[in-house]
Amino acid sequence: MERVKDQFFGRERLMREIVAGVLAVPQPASVSLVGSKLAGKSRLLAHLASPQGPLRSAELADWRPLPFREAERVLVLLVDCDWHEARGDLLGHIAGRLADLLAQATIDLAGEPEGEPGRRIGQVGRRLSRLGYRLVLLLDNFDILLEQELLTPETVDALRPLAREVGLVIATEQPLHDLDRDLAASPLFNVMTQLFVGLLETEAARQWLAAYRARFPAMTQIEEPLLQWTGNHPYLLYRLDDILSEVQGMLGPDGRICAEELPLVRLRLAEHGRLLFVTFWRTLHNPPRRIDPARLMGVVERLVAGKLRVDQVERNQISTLNWLINQSMVIYNQQSYRLFSPLFGEFLANRLARAAALAARTQAAPTPLAHDALYAQLTKTESALLRYFQSHSHAVITPEQLLADVWKRPDASPRRVQEAIRRLRLELAQVSPPIGTIENERGQGYRFIPAST
């Protein structure tokens, strides 16, 4: 039996738009997927690339234009831009992966492509088009290249002509115009169709919950509360697999999860959801420049207090609410806005109360924040990372070095480093007087600059 974790639910409208764009005839249309961290972008791209996805599945052939009804006519290449090889040389990595894909498909292109990687990719795309094939290139975590300043003008220029022959999909956490306005205005990206990956449709969330019944038959008694608590968020629905297994293990081999276990399930769901809620909290403290931070937190405080009716919304709050919806934090229905889950509301209420108490203490006694107090606010990993940076001040430190020395996991993804540094920067920005800053060294790593020098 296929595991619930391995199944894909919902996103039909979104996938239909992507398929229609990248397989458009005669020329494909590029797509920009935007969604917050943990919203399911990577899972969506993986499904599109899989044999069961709508780009290749025989069962979903009617989604595709007539020239590409046969699955063999569509070649899909999924590239994670957070991979070390992709960050070092995106075009070279794509060209190498593409050569492997063509070898597996046994397609004769009448000669090996020549020249630089971008040129070779373009040649392959054109030759495939002439033979009646369509290459679809899915670039996950594309914002990594922008945040670490790894996307050069030469790479953009090399990708630009590919859009005429190749179906291109890029996935980012924020819209391109929030990440890099100049890049978003470039000819390659300004014609992209922007699609948001947000919360699931309610019917899809119900299907996901129903899929758990095979292992947890008594679940029908608790599905409505679970639907409310998960708030249609794919991360929480995905974590239910582990949560229900944990609770069932506590009940013994013959235990059945039913209404009596709801308080325990709710508690475990709140604990498992902490990673998502903390991620949202940090996003709220690092909005794009077009969102006023004070207005944003004012809207958040109002939402924590309860639903916000349309007639209560001021004109200058509309863009803020739209951003919150696109970040999967807020739902709009029945002429009102509300937080997507009551568990998230409780988390925010607690964090806002702590922030208010800290602000009151700071105002009453405006003394500098001691190092010990800062470390008390950091996670274990963030504390170890800051100490490491302070002991290597001014030195350029590679992500690989940090993984080996701080995480003790040299084989782990550099994404761990990037996320930890992003969180640490947010904490450092709130310290007074400042301790120091962490700077990017393009293509090399990071450098910690103490405030005293």
C-alpha cells in the first residue's frame, strides 16, 4: 500500500496552469512559482517531474496539448539550485544532467551539442523542438542564487534564449520583484506568469485526512477538528502521519485514535507545527520593502484578537493582507480574514506577549543587552554558529566549513547554513548595542564583522 506521505493531494488548478504554459504550442511560456517556506513548492515540482505527474502521466494525458499527449514527448529535468553543484555552476550542472537525461531517453539529436554549457542547452532545446519533443526545466530554490549573489548577468543572458524552446519553471519564496527588482525587470523574467503556492483547497485537505483512515480507522471522529487545526496547510497535514503514529504508540497495539485523544493530538500538532510557526514569525519580522513593518504587526495583532471583517479593513491594509495570504498565514472567506489555524493564533499571541514584556522592560531600564542574554534567546545551533563566527572574525568561512565544524555534518545540505544564518541575522539586528554583522562574500562564503571594528 502506498504511504500517505508519498501521495500527492490537490493543486489541480495550479498544475493545469503550469502544464498549459510550459507545453504551450508553438512556444512555451515560463512560470514563476512563489510560496512561503514549507508551503509545498518542492513537493509540487517533484510531483510534476514524476511519472505520475501531469507532465508525464498517461492517465492525465488530456491535460496536455495534442502534440504532447504521449508521455515520451515530454522530458522533465528537476534541478535544486541549493545543490552544491548548481550553486557553483548552474548552467554546467544543468548541461550535465541534461546529457544524462537524453542518454536515458535514447533520443538521437544527430550529433553532440558544442560550446559553453548555456549554448549546449540551447542547442538541445532547439533540436528537441524540431523532433517534436518539449523539454521542461524545473528550478527549485531559485532564490538561493539571488540571496547569495550567485546569479550572474552572463547566466541570465544564457537562460534567456532557452525560454523560446524550453518550458521554464522557477520556484522562490518571495516574488522576484521583492528579491531583486532589476532582475525581475529583465527580459527573461518580466514575461513570466506568476503563480502562488498557498494553502490547499479544503476538498484536497479532506482527501488527505481521509487517506489516513486505512491506518487509523477511528479517525472519522476527529477529522473536523484536524481540518480546523491544520488549516489546509500541507506541512501540518504531512506531519499528521508522524503525530498519529506517536499517539497510537502511546495507546498500545490495540489503541484506536478517537475523540478522547483529541487533546493529545492537538498538543502534538502544536509541537510539530512549531517549526512552521517560528518560520512564519521570522518572516513577519523580515517583510519585503513594500510592506510597512508597523502596519504589518498591527494587522497581525488584530487577527490574533479574532476575525477581521472586510468592512473593518482600511485601504492601506489591503496590500498587507494580500501578502499575508500569499505567505499562507491568512485565509479569506465569508467576507472576513482570519489566521489559517487557531494553533498559529495561540503561538502568535504568546510571542506578541513576550515581545511586549521585553519592550516594557527595555523601556524601563534601557541597558545594553548582555551577551549572555542574547545567547539565552538563541537556539543551540544559532549559539554555536555565533560563537564560531566570533572566534573567526573577519575570516571568510565557507558553508562546507560551517557544516563540518558547527553541524558536524559535512555531507549535509548548505541550505542548513543559509537558513541558520538568516535566523541569526534577525536576532543580531535586534541587539543593542550591536555585536556585529554577517556579510556575504559572493561565491565564497560568509564573514563576521564585529561592531567594535
